[in-house]
Amino acid sequence: MVTPKRSIDLGIWGLALGYFVFYVPYSALTKALSKGLLPGMEGPVPGFELLPATAIATTLTLPLFITVAGWWKYVPNRGHFLGLPFPIPRWQTLISGMATAVIIATTTLNYTFVGISIVFALLMMRGGVLILSPVIDFFFKRKVNWYSWMALVLSLIAVSVAFAEQGGYFLTLMAALNVGAYLVGYMFRLQFMTRIAKSKRHAVNMQFFVEETFVAAVTLLTALALLAFIGQGTIMMELRAGFTTFLTSKLVVPAFLIGCLYACLYMFGSRIYLDHRENTFCIPLNRCASLLSGVVASYALVFLLGQSMPSSQQLLAAGILVAAIFFLGFPAWQERGQRGSNAILPHLARRAFLFICNDNVCRSPMAQAICRDELVSLLNLSPDALAATNRQVRSAGLTAIPGAPMSAGALQALRLRGVTPHEHASQKVSATLIEQADVIYCMTAQQCQALVERFPEAAPKVHRLDPNGDLIKGPGGDILEKLAEQMQQVIRQRLQALEWAVA
């Protein structure tokens, strides 16, 4: 028997540290420039006038870093322009990249509005994302756990405390619209990121990162340049000034530095989100790192440039938001602690899983591949090491024609979820497979009934894979991709909880 290897994974915490380190000077410098606090400044720089220079620096820094790091290799579909590579994005990363461009622009603008401190701006952005998460889950009919509702309540309290401060902020309509656009950007970005990335396979995550980053950089600069060219209204004229007179001023240097700092923190922050662990771990970790950096940046402005200290109400609201972050992150941290202690391993020591559908070319082999992938992660083994253990994962069909391969749609859906497909040949369910299995999962209640009628002795160990409903195969790649996502969530819950009650 192969002993699971022990490892210490500090990667995501290193990313959080890098995110924190770059976010402190980014937010402090943005606020200082927009308030006219730097030595030699004659007055504040309007946020929309500052935005083009920061966008240019971010747009140049991100692809340059990707090139130096050699990450273009993760994108299979590439083109070239003037000898330079560029990715041909999938439609999901195209939408996510455009949403990310909105996030980049609105994040910088949030620190430039008059009457809004760094801490208050962070409370609006970070509290908004934490509030958004369980609400989206609820409307998409995903289970919202008690700790998510607790975090929602605390987030609402934190935002209420911040708004209750008399004279502590001045929230204009433009600032409110800017925060709203920021949250809408995250609604789209997190949805597509979760669907086709957040994989245990580094290459899958990096492909998403490179495609999304390129689209975001191009969209950001193109949209700002187009608005500046139109030049109608105060905002567009400020953008035009940002592309013209501001680029020849001495303030362009700190503005470029802001853009470079954002590019650096973006690379750390995005890769936190892309970690394969659940969003209830990654999102709070990201939010906490940025919130703490905002507090540090605020005090840096106090000691270096003589600005007012954050109010007690804003600090109280930040503390409440950290408590909300703790509630969201605690279940995932507790679960990882249980994994690290191998508390679940004895229950999986001699488990043989059998997945059943009709033809054994789509749903059951997808479930088989996902289960193997989750076991590799859960037991901290390599795929080859898992094969050498006594843990077996098989699939079969009630009406299968032996020898058929897995369908092309199923293979594509697995790859998009970051799951490595296995060499598959369909087989018909047999008494031998039934006898060797410790637990049997069917895709539908009807399949459970048909299997028990054929093999009555199997009844105690036959269960519907998803206790809440049948897993139905539909036409089209998008349907299979959603099915793979649903299977991944259900199988992960089955393995972690070992709750094998008949549905």
C-alpha cells in the first residue's frame, strides 16, 4: 500500500503576502496623487485624468511579465501581431476579461473620489463582494451554508456602521455607480473563473489567467482611448486630458508607478482566486489581504503626509468585516486541517466506487474520472500512486455496448474542469462488478431502481449520486460542462462527508 505523502502548501499564502505588499503602496500612492499630496504638486489630479496613464502602465506591464515568465506556452491557440504573440481567447475568458477591465478601472477610481478614505473605499468593495457571494448562490439555487448567511449579516452590519458615520465620507452618485460597476464586474468574472478554471492542474489555471489578462489589458486601454476620442462631457474630456497633456507632465511618473503596482498585485490576487480550493477559502483570503493593506496604507499617509487617521467607526467596520471573512473561511480552513491530519483516510482505506449510467460513454465515465481526480487531491497522491493502492474507481452501463470510448463532449467537459480523462472502454454492469463495489452511484433514481431489480443483493449499497435530483445528460457542450461542474461538487461532498444514505 502506498502511504500518502505529506507536504506543506504555502503557495497561496505567499500569493497573499505578495498581494498585500503591492496593494499598500498602490492604494496609498493613488490616494496621494488624487488629493495633490505629493511634494511639488499644485493640486489634486482628477481620477479620470489619472486613469489613462495608470491603464497604459498596467497594459504594458502585464503582457511583458507574461512574456518574461514564459506563460504564453499555456495558451494552445495563439496568433502573432508584429512578431508578438497574443492568445485567441475562449468566449468565457473573453467575457471574463472584459469584466476584469471594468474591475481594474473602477478599483483605481475608487481611491480618487473626494471625501472617501482608503478604508471606506475598501469597505464598499470588499463588503460588496462578500455580500454578493451568498446572494448569487441563492438565486442560482446553490446551497448557502449557515456561515455564509452569518458573513452576509456581518457584512451588512459593517457597511451600515461605515455609512452611519456623520461627516466621515461623502459618497457622490458617480462614486456609488463606480462601486456598482465594480461589483457587476465581479459577478461575471467569478462565475466564469469557477466554471472553467480553479483547477488542480496548473496549466488549466494559467491558460485562463493568460487569456483573461490579455483581454482585460486590451479592453481597458481601447475603451478608455475610445471615450477620450469621443470627448463628450466632463468625464470624457478628463480622459482626453489624461491621454494628452497629463502624459507630458512630471506627474506621469508616479501615475505609471501606480499602474505597474496594480499589475503586480493583479498577478498575485488573480492567482489567489484561481487556486483550486473553494471560493469560501480563496475569496476571504484575498479580501482580508487587501483590507489589511488598506489600513496600513491609511496609516502610512498619516505618518508620511500628515493625513487624518481612519475614524474609529471605519476601523470598527473593518474589524466586523474581518469577522465576516473568518466565518466564510473557517469551514474551508477546518476542512483542510482535517485533510492534513489524514482524519478521513481510514474511511477510504478499502473503498471501491462504481458509477452507473445507461451507455457508459458519458455520465458514468465522467463521474469515474472526477472521483479519481478528487481522491488524488484528497489523499495527496499522484495518479500513478493511487492506481497502486486498493482504492478502485470504476464505471459501467445498464445497456452499454462493450468497448465504446468516452464521448468527445464528455472529454471536453472534463478538460474544461481541469480533470484528466482516463483511457476508457465501455462495459456492461455485471455481478462481479456489483460484488466488488463498496458503494454504487447511479445518475438517476430510475437507474437505481433498474439496477436493484437486476441485482437485488446490491440494494444496500446503491445510491443516487446527487441526493437532490437526477443528473440528466443534455445536448451541447455547455450542458455537459455544467453537468461536470455539478458532478464535481457532489462527488467532493460525498467523499468528504462519507454520507452514503440512499436518496
